[in-house]
Amino acid sequence: MADVVRAALLQASWTGDGESMIAKHEEHARRAARKGAVIMGFQEVFNAPYFCQVQEREHYRWAEPVPEGPTVRRMRELARETGMVLVVPVFEVEHPGVYYNTAAVIDADGTVLGKYRKHHIPQLPGFWEKFYFRPGNLGWPVFETAVGRVGVTICYDRHFPEGWRELGLAGAQLVYNPSATSRGLSAHLWRLEQPAAAVANGYFVAAINRVGREPYGDDDFYGTSYFADPRGQLVGAAASDSEEELVVRDLDFGLIEEVRQQWAFYRDRRPDAYRGLVRP
């Protein structure tokens, strides 16, 4: 397994329908593969608008089973075609009435390695997610992929440090955080929290945001997607705050061990002193 992993992410504007949105992502994935990327992640509920700006039952139509549904099946074919690991966030239905905000992780040969379900579900103006999603119940899996150990958090999860730490303790080297976050109250946290999580846990973070305005509300998704390294530095520049953009960067996984030895945060943890964190 190479120390340097060429990774990609895509911040995309809404096209107006699911079929063209999926086709757009397929074309960008092929572009990323031509650039040498071996892993790629998409934004939160990538094949749909961010419908959580409203609370309407009509949007349950976006939900599908994972991994048996049509979008994940199509992404498995794309992974086989491009030879890339894919992180694919979709609206999951487990059975009628039970829904999750989910990301499937697909290996480079098209094998579905598993899925992550978003733990922390907001219920705020413009982000009415509890209307649609149950809290995740699959823990914080780290997936052994063809290019390394990959974890996932989704959007609102990034505000809670415990999940980031769970992924680090499970050996994650790269964590994708697909998101849909809007300009306003928490915009300044976008460039603060995820590099801080990369530092605290000694791994790379791929921070993906949607971009542009969509039909169901006033949220203005500001893009600026990026990769952060274990020192908290951006790997190259962040993406545009207003335009769709494919970001491809070389991540030196050798930096993970170097940083963990230098800063020794894992050595100096005190889990025996943290029991109050999980007290009811």
C-alpha cells in the first residue's frame, strides 16, 4: 500500500433532478480517476437536493435501501470501472418508516464494505433532519479499503469530538465528512473544527460541502471543501465558495505516524479520567 494516496472530493451544485445529478458525479469521478485519484467522496445525500430545508413527506421518495438500492448498485459499477474507492452518501430506508442519513463505502473492486449512519441529527431552521432521519446505530466503523483505513462522519457529526476520536482509536487514516452547510451562524467553524479534529486525532480529513442555492429554502451552501492533514494544515487550497469544483490532492499517509510520534497525543490520553463523558 502506497504512502502517498491521491484522493478526490467533489462539491456539486444541484442539477434539478436525481438522474442528472448522479450522471454529473459519474463524470467527475471519471475525471478524478484520469487524474490518478484512487479514492473519492461525494457530498451529503449527493443524488438529491438538500430537502431538509423543509418538512414534507414527499421527500421520502429520495430514500432507497443500502446497499441493495439502485444508486449504490450504480456506484458499485462506477467503482469497478474507475478502480477507485468511493464514499457515497444517500438517504437510506431500512424498512417502511425507518430512515437514516447514510454513506456507503465501496471498495475499488465494487465490493460494498459497509455503511455509516449519521449519529447526530439536527432539528433547526433550514436543517429539519429529525423529520426524516433516525440517529445512526452502527457505531463508528473504519473500513479496510484498497488504499487504507477510511472512516466517515456526516455533516452535523463534526461538531461532536467523540466521534472523531472513536475513528482515530479504530485506526482511521482518512475520514470523509460529507456535508450540507450554509453561510451564517456556524460558517466560521468550517475552517476550524475539521483541521482541529485532524490534529487531535492524527489523521487526514476530507471536508466536503455542497455549493449554491437549492429550491427548498434559503440555505446558501458555500463550498470551500478541502483536505486537512494531521498537522491541521490544508493540503493545497480550499475549493471555491460559489462554484462546483473537483478537488484532487496527494495525501502522504507517512505523515500520520510522524505526527503521532512527535506530538504523542495518543500516548498521553487518560481514558480512566473521562468516565463522566458517558455518564447518563
